[in-house]
Amino acid sequence: MKIAIASVLKPADDVRAFEKMAMTLAAAGHEVYLIGMPSTTQTTPSGVHFLELVPFHRLSWRRLLVPVRVLKKLHKVKPEVLIVNTHELLTVGFLNRILFGVKIVYDVQENYYRNIRWTKTFPASLKLPLALWVRLKERLFAPLFHRVIFAEKCFVDELPFLASKATVLENKSVLPPDFARRPDEKKIVLAFTGTLAKSTGVFEAIELADRLYEKRSDIELHIVGFCSLPDVLTEVMNRCSGKPYIRLTAGKMQLGHSRIFDLISKARFGVISYPASPHTSDRIPTKLYEYLSARLPILLTNNAVWHEITSGVSGAIAVDFKNPDVEEILVEMSGREFCKGPVDQFLWESEKQKLIGLVAGL
């Protein structure tokens, strides 16, 4: 079948859409078209095509025109299945189902209601109206979805009005074919990867590095990620400035996935330092799967759900990022054996057949 996977803000080579879903479906014989922001991937395998959108500022009026542009690209491709991964494209999905009989799948990667309410992306006065509007759209369009994909198990309870049509496909890890960990023997590199925001704990990671460096001069924090909010990116840069033990590689667009795994290969520990928040407390960070699949031990914030996942392979050190016991952390870092058990459970391989079966059943 012809399958389109469409996004608004994510690049066409977004890891979940491209490396996980598109590669899986193309290997199963489908033709997959990825619609999104410009990508950094130079070549694509047979059966996978990028249809890139013109870049725009995330809070500009041009964002309102993106669904129209996506609709035009879909009209050219004429897919039989459309997977949308944002609420902004639900109207596009509705029109494609009504006018052309396209099968619609809603890939729920975020609980948008909670994200809007509990992050600082939008002004405080707009948070509740916007959150309610998004939830209303999801409820109104729910009967039109042929299937729903949940990226998180917790969405089954958080979004019960979608659960009856849902299949859980977790954001597990895709390791590069030639991946191997080769940590630097002369220093202790800590890795912080992914989205740079107050809600993801980047400032807590910087503060911990400051404290650890006071005790050990061979500590380094390497940050590789993207930040969509200019003021936050500026603050991150200022907090890292003048600190030779912090290396920052960041921008306003997502970086290639290979750069993240290059850092993971060199690091001794990953840092997952999310502050407690209702929108992340039950979710599983993608980098938790990535670090564990790469057998990278983690300095992990106090979250019971996440520690339950890591406990089976002795994969983490519990850290109170608000008041870290630096001496104890350093002792555990040098005195324990980590990631002793099998890591297959953290890999995307476990999700592939569920995706193939879902599409075959449409």
C-alpha cells in the first residue's frame, strides 16, 4: 500500500516516523511517504520518500497554513493510509477520509492537553483554552479514526475515549548497525540528549555537572539536542558559557540521530533529570530506552516508574537533582557494575510486528 506519515513541526526524518515506522513498513513491502520539516538525511532506502515542508517559526501565522500544504502533498501522493502524529492535522485526516476514502491512523505521541497545561510553551492566559480546544478536537474526530497508536502505555488510562481503537507502540530504541560503546578512558563524560527545555531537566543536568566538577576535575557534561524556544536556548548557552567541562551542541532544529548515538558511545553515564510534572510523571523518555539499549548507565531522577524499568538490568543511580548527594553519587559511579542483564526489551524490534499487523488489518 501507499502510506503517508505526516507531521507539522517534526522533520521528515524524525526518528519515530522514519527510522522506526517507515523503515519497518518499507521492509514489509509498503511505499512510505514522510511529510515534515527539512531533514538532515542524505539518502533513503527503497520504498521511503521525503516530502519536505517550507520551514516556519513555530509561533508564526505561517503555521496556520501548514495543514493546507500537507493536504496538497497528500493529493499528489494519493495514499491509501494516512498516519498523522499531531492534532493539527486531524482536519486533514478528516478531509482525506471523507473525500478519498483514505484509512486514517492517529499516532498519539503526546498528551497534548497535559503538555499545553504544564509546560511554558504558551502564555499562561492561553493554556487552558488551548488545551480544552485540542482535547475537544480529539474527541470530535475520534469516531473517524480507523486505528489509534499510543506511544505510551499510560495513554490508555489518560485518553480512555481513544483506547478502544488503540495499539501501544512504545518509542523503543533503534541502535545504529555498527554501534559500539567506546567510552573515553581519560575522563568521565556525562551525556544529556534530546529536547532542551526546563521541563526536560537540562538546567538540573548543568547544575549537577557544576557540583560534580567541584569534586572531580575529570567530569565533563556533553549536551546534544535541540531547543525550539529562543529564550530557553539563550539561557542554556549562558549557563554553559565559560565552563570548559561542559560541551554544548544545540540548535533550533532537531539534530541527526547519529550525533546522539555518537555521544552515547563515548559517554560513561547518561543524565535523565526531568523535574516532577503531571505531563511526564508516567511517561517513558525515549532516551531511557536509548541509554539502556546501548548499555549506558544513567543518573536518573527519582521516578518510580523509570526506576522499575532500569532495576532489572541494574541500569541507574537514583539522584535527587534538587539536593544531590555528590559524594555518594561519585562513590556509586565508580563502585558498581551496571547494565548486567539482556537489553532486547528496550529495542524497537519488539514493536515491529505490532505495527505491521495494525496496517495489514486496516
